[in-house]
Amino acid sequence: MAAGPYNYSYIFKYIIIGDMGVGKSCLLHQFTEKKFMADCPHTIGVEFGTRIIEVSGQKIKLQIWDTAGQERFRAVTRSYYRGAAGALMVYDITRRSTYNHLSSWLTDARNLTNPNTVIFLIGNKCDLEAQRDVTYEEAKQFADENGLLFLEASAKTGENVEEAFLDTARKIYQNIQDGSLDLNAAESGVQHKPSSPRGTQLSNDQPANKEGCAC
């Protein structure tokens, strides 16, 4: 067993939130597997994916929880907000209703995460320009007014998917460096661990074998 997969200095917990059908699972799959799932089933409860990235020379493991968008799962998925270092809030640029619901999702995120959680707004399906129902400008204004990072992306083509996940990590890492994120706080969403050659470092790290990983 090579030590490589376990050589990382930090673990960042992410959640992906937003209405049903906006492409949350497809974004996760594109980021972790570099593939687009054309017939993506709706998530029931939560699903899970991981990937190790590099920020400022540090290896960082992202634990990404993909939450169901349906109202009937809201009580279940809300418990996953706690201890999230990053929240990716997704809407569909071709369905205005998913944009109109962002305020509700943002309220949940602000109420249930810690004050330093990095919230990144993603307008998905930017490949469907002809069907656009939400302009870039109004979404950018919403993001600016609420202090959110913002990109339009496409889970289908992969455009800006990498950037959204990595920019979130860079901002979290910056918060660690400038001292605004307390790693000793249980709700920080970040675990610091020295790189180690031992291949059995997953102890309290995550349910690594959770079914439905990144699908």
C-alpha cells in the first residue's frame, strides 16, 4: 500500500446545497471523477465524495457531502451543515425558481454553519446559454451583496468546476493563515494532520466506504 493517498496536511469538509435537479451530484462527480453523468439520479439524503488537492504547496483532502434538494430531506441534510468549512450553493441558470430559492438556502447555511464558513455560489449549466433564465449580472450582484464567491459553471463540459472547488479551498486556507479560522474549534470544518506514511490514518476522518460515493 503506497502512502500517497494518505499524505495530506488538512481535511476540509464541504457541503453542496441547492434545489433538486440543479446538478449538485453532477458537479461532485465531474470534480472527483472527471466525468459527466448524463442520467444522474436524484440524491436521497446525502452522498459523499473525496479528492486530494494542493493549495500553496499543502496537500488538502476535501470531504464533500452532496445533499438532497428535496424539502422532505431538509431535516436530514441540515445536520450535515454543522462543521462545514465550505458550502457550495448551486442554482440552475435555466430555471429561475432555483435562483429565487437561494435566499432560503443561504439562510440555512448562515444559521447552521460557523461564521467563517466559505460560501461559494455556483450557477450551473452555463453550457445551456440559449435556455438561460438568470443573467450573470444579477447573480453576481446577489453574491456581492451577500459576501459570496461566485462563478458560473457546467458539470457537463467541466467549465469552472475545478475552479469553484479549488477557489473555496484557497479561501479556507487563507482564513487559516490569517488566523480568522480557529482549527481548535469543533465547528471549523478543518482538521490538521501532519503528513504520515502510515496507511491507516482514516480513524475519525470519515465514513470512507459510504455507498453511493460521488454518484
